Amino acid sequence: MNLRKLHRKIAPILFIPLLLSALTGVAYRIGRSWFGLSDEFGDLMMFLHEGRFLGKPLVPIYVLLVGLGLLGMIVSGLVLVKQRKQSKPVKLNERRLHQILAPIAFLPFGISAITGVGYRLGKAWFGLSSDQIGFLLKIHQGSYLGSALKPIYVLLVGVSLVAMLVTGIQMLGIFRKARPQKQEIN
């Protein structure tokens, strides 16, 4: 199976979990930082963000699979972008937007995936305390940027991920109308 086919096969599987992660991560951070929303709201967003709806034993597995899936999409996508050579100017469509965003967003996506997975697995499987592993969560949510820029960082990463997901899924043709079949006259 070539890389393009693999990328296209993995994308629909990861679409909903990654979309859920992006939307709930942004809602949590923006809701808590800018709107002062309640702890209950924050708990609900984290419940969805981490896949706690699957039950406690499956949370680290869910986080690991979604994180590894995102990393796989990043690596295969970057290889595909590097392979693509364009000789003529192309109009701005979902494919072009996807290709423009990919090299810009891959680093924040990768950092977010690695630190999010590391934090969750460190706590769940390796028994590390928040004091020992909390630095990964701080990196994951951009705390190193300060309280003013942290929600902006999370918003940009989340919106970029949603844009990549939407443009990517549109290229698969899943939601397109079927083209009318040409009828042959005999």
C-alpha cells in the first residue's frame, strides 16, 4: 500500500476522535480562560477530550491511539507534501489549503500529540504524579506562553486541526454529491 492510500484510509477513522479532541480542547481552554466557565463545564470538556466516556481502563489506550494516529497522519502528510511538485499555479481549493496548512501546523500538532499522550500515559500506566509529569501538560496547553497567550495558542492549534480535518475529509469525496452518470446512446 502506498503512502497516499494509507493516509486516505486512516483519515476517516481519525476524523471524529480528532475533531472531538480539537473542539473540546478549545472549548475547555477558551471557556475557562476567557469566559470563566464553571468547573463542571471544564470537567465535561475533559471527559470528552480524553475519551473518558469509554471507561477509565480505556482512556490511556484511546489517547495513545488518537495521538499515534495524528502523528502518523503528520508524518505521511509531510512526505506527501514534499513529494508533490507543482509547475503551474493552482487555485485555492481544499487540497491547496490543506497543503499550505500542513507544513505550518505539523510542529504544534506533533508537540500537542506527544505531550498529551505522554501526560496521560505517565499518570495512568507509570503512576507518575502531576508534580512529576505536569510539565507535559503545561507544554500541551501552551502554558509556557503565559496566561494571555495560552488560550490564543490553543485556539490556533484547534482551529488549524479542524481546518486540516475538514479540508482533508472533503478531498476524500465522502460528502460530495455523486456525479451524474453519462448515459450512452445505442
